[in-house]
Amino acid sequence: MSLRLRRSASDSCSSDQPIEEWPFLDEQLLVPSRSLRVCMTCHWFRHYSGVNCIPLLTCQLHQGLIPQGAHLLSRCQGWTDDMVRRRGWAPEAG
């Protein structure tokens, strides 16, 4: 069973591509980070249960897989703070 995510209309590929087929992000994109600004804390970070329940770590911004462990030690230039961390789970309407 393959997980499929919708791609935006601006993507060159019109068909959905299974997450398992996304390319791995390389060291040129992921740079070491010694702060809380790592992939795992980024708004674009997601994880899924892949084949045999092996977790797949993904970046929705770059539509790529993050190598195991890199999500704790690296980030890219597109890192953005998670809205939940900035505003809380249920911010007041105002």
C-alpha cells in the first residue's frame, strides 16, 4: 500500500507520486544545525508509516525523504516554525 499526497498545481508532475518514491534529500540541501531549528521542528516535517511499519520522514516543502537521524541534526533554508509552537493548539479568535 502506497501513501499518496496531493501535489500543488504548480508542480511539473501532474500525477501523484507515492511517498516511497520521493528522492532522499542530500547534504547540499540539509545543513547541520545546533539549535532547535531542525527538520523535526519544522512546519513542513511529516512522518508516515511505510512498508513493514518502517517510518518515513518527509519534507513536504521539497517533497523528499529525510534520512533517518538527519531530522534531529539538520535543517534547510526553508525551515519555518510550526504554528502550534508559536500560537498554541487553540488560539483565541480575534
